[in-house]
Amino acid sequence: MLDIADELGQWVEQGREFAVATVVAVTGSAPRLPGAALAVDRDGTAIGSVSGGCVEGAVYELCRQAIEDGETVVERFGYSDEDAFAVGLTCGGVIDVLVTPVRGGVCPAALAAAAGGRAAALARVVDGPRELMGTALLVRPDGTYEGGLGGHPELDRTAAAEARALLDAGRTGTVAIGAEGARCGQPLTLLVESSVPPPRMIVFGAVDFASALVRVGRFLGYRVTVCDARPVFATAARFPDADEVVVAWPHEYLEATEVDARTVLCVLTHDARFDIPLLRRALRLPVAYVGAMGSRRTHEDRNRRLREVGVTELELARLRSPIGLDLGARTPEETALSIAAEIVADRRGGSGAPLTGARTPIHHDGPAAPAGRMGSVA
């Protein structure tokens, strides 16, 4: 539900009564991952989505019912070819949806944290003893928490520790623990939704291709920085869509700024003066993606220069160069799309091959968190 925190936060401020349906488990191919949510208020206004349209009508009615009776339920939706008019997923997968009324307590606090850009995790019981279903715990990065799951005293402490581990990784997922904490007591399942600040995209080189990539990066949910050592080109006027524009030598900026395992670095300068010291540093950082623009001849020359300054073959293997997927791109916008497609494929574990005629999964559970507020299920 934290993926629609901004809108739900406004509902809380307005005193609206509402119910939220959240995807808590996915089997097979499904359009949305755990954490995706649909909310409905007492007036019938709906926001969000749990399936991209397949079962929205049925889930909408479940939310309306939850508002009326105050009951938390879990409903399973799958595919059936026996009845063409039955409610189900056309993609062939199965999803479990938790529907719970929200009338106060810890959920609004979690929504406020997410809407305010503060890191937090919301842990909710999605399978287990009926009296615990839907109970929630808000967990902060320092391990403190509020709310309660209503069970054994040790349960909250164990749940908070599990949720903090997922929050540290920026991930959303499920964990199984015992109702008495640790592994003791009747088993129960928690859905832990992590809300973390947007991941960073740092674009090095204030060129025309960078302007298009900035726009695509913002669209994908990244916080985008443009960095170039030339003040005449690195201006906010040339890059109005960037979150920040920095005038600095690229390698010096990279050494001073904060990056993490979700950060993507796009080197568009294709100038050895900038590229070599920058990539030498970048390829040794624990970031998600490092790509560099240039022709194949530039690529070979760049690799030779990087080896000369001590970059190892293992480090070179991390470099995506020439940057982007083979789309036949020509314009800056097409090139930006090519680069963004490679970043998404790398994040999600996709091959970049056409889906037509392929037997590979349509939806991948990649190793890293997606861009945007919510982490991914890995």
C-alpha cells in the first residue's frame, strides 16, 4: 500500500474512511508484484491497482465490504478457462490479495513516512491466526517501531528485526516467523513493504543525449543528477528536468557523493580525460549499473587505457559499453530509450530479446530494487 502513499496520506488528512487491498503473494505470471495496492473510500472513489484491470472490479467490491463490516480478508484470484465470465487473471498467474479497513493506527503513520520520503517499513500479518490478520508494525531504519501485531510480546521484536533487514536492502517481500516470535508458535507470514528514497541516476556529460536521458530517468522514478566539468554546458537551463546539475570533474564528484546498490551511472562524455579516472572509480563501487557511451573503437581504446591504470578484468566485466540495447537508435530520445531499456533489463534480469516467439518469462523478479518508492521482491 505504500506505493500509493501520497494519495492515501491525503485521505488520512481529510479524515476519509477507506479500505486497502494489497497484493501479498504472486504465483506464476502476474502484472503486479507484492505491495501493489488498490484503495477505495466510503464514497466509492478508487485509486491504485492490483492487477492492471483483470480483477479490479471484484477487489473494489471487497474493499467496499471491508468498509462496511470492518473485517480483514484474504482472497485468491487465479485463471480459469472453464468459465469465460469468471473473475480471474488473464495472464495465467495467481495472486493473493489482503483487504483491510484503515481507520487509524500504524498504517497512517507509515503512509506519512512514505509520502514524506522517509525510509520506513510496514510489516503486516497476511497469513496466520485469524485474530492477527491485518495487524501492522511500522519499523524505522534505526530499528525502533510502533504499533503491534497483537500476539506474543516477542513477536513484535522478531517482526521488527525481520522488517529492518528488508528495509536495509530496500526490498519488499514476505517472511515467515512463529506467532510467539522467532520460530515458536503457530506459523504466520508477514508482508514487509519497504519505502525508501528514490534511487539515483548520475549522468556524466552535459550533452544532448544527456537531456533526453534525464527525462527518461525521471519517468522511471530516479533522482537524476547531471555532472560535467564545463560550466558553460552544465546549467540548470539546459537540463530543467534534472533534480540537480553539478559543475565538477566527474571522478571528483563521484568520490564525494553518496551512492548505493540501486545507483546507476551513465557516462556519456566519451572523452578519455573524463572517462578514465571516472570509470576507474565507478567500476570499484557497489552500484547497480555502470554504462559508457562511445563507438566500438572508443570502447576498445577505453578498455586499454583502463587496464593501464590498474582496472582488472573482473572490474571491466561490469562495464556496459557501448551503452544501451541494440534498438537501432539514432536520435537522443531513441538513444535514451536504449539506455533505459538496458538498465531495466539489468535490474529485472531480462534478456532484452523480443517477447514474440520467446519462451522466457514475461515478468522477472530481478536481483535489485526497482526505481521508485517501493523495493522489489527478490
